[in-house]
Amino acid sequence: MTEDAKLSSAQMAWRAAQDIRDGAYVNLGIGFPEMVARYQPPGRQAIFHTENGILDFGDAPEPGKEDWDLINAGKKAVTLKPGAAFFHHADSFAMVRGGHLDVAILGALQVSEHGDLANWRVGSKGVPAVGGAMDLVHGAKQVCVITEHVTKTGEPKLVEKCTFPLTGVACITRIYTSFAVIDITAGRFVLREKLPGMSMEQLQAQTGAKLHIEEPVGDLVTPAL
């Protein structure tokens, strides 16, 4: 597969956004997953939650119009929607731990076929700590991952067993990658959609555990973003 044959970050974010129902309470992980908020389908509006204490924030402000007292957990400036709420950091985590979030969408270093997630590691280039992700993976009703299918050096990110420190065990149910949409069911990777120009053999070669097919596989098609 060539670099231009895979989905871009924006296209992956668009695809993930299509599965968020209207009115869902959603937490988006720091960094790449934050892009999902840009691509909500017309007529649908999620209510976004951020760990540092805002519910129902809006789009990023125009450059030069940022209010740096209004930021998300990734320290990016946000705007507020009518009815938005502020609350203490502890109350924010009470929402997470109390099961009040419908969906969390996180990034990943590795995801195992059993649904284990590793999205942090120690070292100079790693995320410095696990942070709130360990609460999100067990507090949200559904936890999804959005990630490149392979690392920059071509190693699979979808594996039989994670080798990095775990964020959570058996917590992921759906993965959106640059090549495919994959569910985790009964300890197996179940393929739902793949790039139409990619064969099953090519996809399997880029995946570190067996892909299973339970029903006809759809084409992973997105707008040119």
C-alpha cells in the first residue's frame, strides 16, 4: 500500500464521527481523537465532555480570538455552546467513573484482539503518564480507538497481545484505522469495513492477529477531506 492509498487523519476522524448518535455524551482523547468533533453528521449533535471540567464545548475559536481560560484537556482553546457547564476536576471524573459517558474515543499505541489497550509508555518519547484514560476505558459505556493501522516503521498496532504498559483490559469494542473498521467480539478482531482497493491478504499482512469475517465486509469510503 502506498502512503496515498490509506485514509488521512481527517478521513479517519470523519468515519468515527458517523457512528456517534445524536445527543450522546462523548469524551475525545487528547490529540488526534479531538478531530472527531469537527465531523458530526448534519442533524446530529453530540455533547462533548472534557476531563478538566467542561460539558458541551463548541468549535475551536478563530485564530487570534482565543480565550485561554477556556481550554480542553489537551490545552487547546475551545468555545462554549448555550447551556455549557463548568465543574470541578473531581466532578468531571465522577461523571466518567459513574458511567455517565456514552462514548470515549481514544488513540492507541497497541490494541490486542482481546480488547486490551496500550496508549502510553515511559521514556523520552512516550506520553508521560496514563492520565485519565484508565478511568475512561472502564467508565464510558463504549470505548473506541482511532489510530493508524501500523506504526511509522510498519509494525502492526493491532496485535495478539500488547507489549506496552496497559491502559485497560478488555475495554475496546471498535477500532477505526487508516485501512479498516474492526470490531472486537469474543476475543477476536472482526472486520466490518476495509479500503476497497486493499485485498484481504494485504490487510491481514498489516495486522498482528487474525482477522475474522462474520458478515459481508463493507467498503471503507469517506469524503476527500
